[in-house]
Amino acid sequence: MSMNLEREKAVLPPSQMTDTKRVSIGKVLFGATIISMLTALYFIFIFANEEKTMRAAQKIFYYHVSSAWLAFLAFFVTFFFSILFLIKRKRIYDTYAYVSAEIGVVFTIIVLTTGPIWARSAWNTWWVWEPRLITTLILFFIYIAYIMIRQMDGVWDKKARLAAVFGIIGFADVPIVFFAIRWWQTKFHPIVFGDGPSQKGGGIEDTMLVALLVTITAFTILYSYLLHKGVSFEKMKITVEQYKERLRESLDK
Amino acid sequence: MNLFRTAFLLAQKDLYSELKTKQILVTQIIFAGLVIVVFSFAFDPANNTTKAVIPGIIWVIIVFSGILGLNRSFISEQRNDTMQGLLVAPMEAASIYLGKFLANFAMILVVEIVSVPFLFLLFDFKFLGSFPYFLLVIFLGSFGFIAIGTFLAALAANSKSSEMLLPLLLFPITTPILIGVVQATKIILTNMDQFSSALAWIQLVTAYDVIFFVVCFLLIDYVLEV
């Protein structure tokens, strides 16, 4: 592995970056996030009807589902950019995959935190060993492992390659989350969209559906803001690293 | 054809060197025995309810002793600096994977043949279910576990702390298979009335085996790049 070491120490090619234009995108996304979040709050607490049995505790549902959606979206983006990286081998795709996985892990934690809080008031228990809960937990562990691959030592392109491979393999777990609900015939999670087979009281009231969709939109905008911010941070880190390498190079001379 | 021939050669090489040193296999079998002993402390073998945890114990043994072997399979190549040799040899990365898979699979089968009867013996377990199906479940489960395990071992071998990394990568990815296999084993060993659902689990596990084996085959080229 001496070759890898040499490559690790080697001076990286200078980066070409045009940051002036991207700053404005970030600001636009930031503004859009704030506005859409406030709108979502209005829809959740004022527009949507209160649920009959669970009362106000049900309001957490909007954030729970939206976080789950965002996590899945983030992991899909990781999967997508992992494939793209393996084909094109450009560092920017790898950065997107990494940042997206990080955001996904954060929002999976939010799902796994809001879930028990809601479950305590709805099912009167913190945690149930039920397929979808387990698979979400496993999804969380998979992407923790993904991040651990990123923390490995070595040159970036090796880490990026291995992480991309794991990102693809790990995403194969996501369909189970949706598959599990039909496989085990769960009785806890109602199938919200469409007609659930053998599900009584499934479906969702119109006002709640509107509020949910608004929240999901808000979270999607939040995701694109976080992704954009995260990628620009990563780029800064890479640039600083390159400057350090160049400085070290000039000091050695 | 060349793919399989080189794979068999590689598996032969691994098994032959294992036969000479007997390092991994002996460790795996002793470890399996120790797991059984630990379980006998945790669950009283004299108690009748212990029968219910037998299917789980079988898979805990296979998984834990499997991990020991998987950790070694690529590290031994790196320690002897033969990984580069394998990579520049006139064969595809897929046959390295296939060869390592065959060697690991053969070893875990030996461990199972020794440890599972030992477990039944020590826990005084009366076998009631269908024996061919039990063998089928064990075979399918170990196949899937070792297929993904070999792939992830190749991946983790790049890290300096691969022994610690591999279980973290392997367990979450293999959970769906393990759930299915444990359920199927439970039904086959204790309750043959629900055999249709055991068949469904077997189908699930088979589907997983096929999917992940193909995916690993396609992606191994990227893992074994220099």
C-alpha cells in the first residue's frame, strides 16, 4: 500500500471554484426554507383539524412523516450520486453523496425520536418491535456504517469508491421498509396514501393531507438548503486542504 | 468458464493453506463451542422453554463464527502482500470474489456440520421437523450471509481497523436475511403446522441471496481496484 501513501501525500491539483454565484442560491434557499416552514406551521396548527382520539399529540405526525420522507430522499440522493461517482469519478458527486448521507442520518434520528414520543401517546408504549420500526433502525445503522467508511484512513478516491459501493448496497435495504408493511401485516402503521388492504380506519382527512403535503414540501426545501450548505462546506474543506498541501510543499523546498 | 476455473483454483489454494495451518477453522469451531457454553449459562438447558431459543442460538453461532473467518480471508492476503499479486494475475476481480466466497462457504459449512449437532446434543433437543428443509434453510442462510460477508470483507480490508469495521457493515445489511432464516428455522424445528409461512420465508431469503449475490458480483470490480 505504499503507492496509496505516496498518493495521499502528493500535492492535489488546484481546484477551480466560482463561489460568487452559489452564494445567492444559498440565500434564496434559506429564505424559501424559512417561509415554507412558517407556512407549514400555520397549516399544521391552525388549518388542519385536530385528531379525535389523539388530540394535539397527533400534530407531531406531520414532522415525523416529513422527516422520514426527507431521510429516504437523502438516501436516494446518496444512492444516485454513488452510481454517478462510480461511472464518472468526479469528486463533486462524491461530496454530494456524503453530505446527503449525513443529512439522512440526522433526519433518521429525528424520525426515531419523534416516533417514540408519538407512540407513547398513541399506542401507550415507547417502542414496538414492529417491521417498519426495525427497518428504519437498520437503515440508520447502515448509514452510520456508511459514514464510518468515510472516516477510514487513506486517499479520498479509495474512500469515495468504497463508500459509493456501500451506498448502493445499503440502499437495497430501503425497499424492505415499504415491503415490510405488507409482509408482516402490521396493525400499527396505517397505510396513509391509497387503499390499504385489510386496514381499518386507514386514509387521512383532507385538511390533514394538505398540511402534510405542505410540511413535506417545506422539508424538501430544507433538504436542498442543507445539501447546498453542506456541499459548500465540504468544498471549503477541500480547498483549505489543498492550500495546506501547497504550503507544505513550498516549506519542504 | 475461465471465471469459474480460476475461482476454483483460488478456493483450492485458500482451503489448502487452511488445511495446512488449521488456524481459522479450529478457531471457528472452538468459538462456536464457547458460544454454546455461554448460552447454556444464559438459558438453562434443563428448562423446557429453552427449546424456543434454539433456532436463534443456531444462527448466533453461524454469524459469530462466520465473522471470524470472513475477517481473515482478505487480511491474510494483505498481510502476506499477495493482494497485489491476485489483482495483477490474469483473472477478473469477480473470480477473486467467487474463489474467496467458495472457500469461506466451505469453511462455514464445516463449522455448521460440527457445531449444530453438538448444540442439539448438549441442549437435548428432540428433532421433530423436516430434516431436508432444515438443511435447505441452513444452506440458504449461510450462502447469503457468506456472499455479502465476503464482499464486505473485501471492502473493509482497506481499513486499518477492518476487524472492527466488518461487523458494523455486515450486520445491518444481512438483518433481513437473518430475520427470515431465524423465522424459517423456528417454524421448521418447532411448529410444522405453519409450514406455508416457512416456505414464504425461504422464498424471501432465496430472493435476497440472488439479488445480493448478483449485486456483489457487479460491484466487486470497484472494491478490488488498486
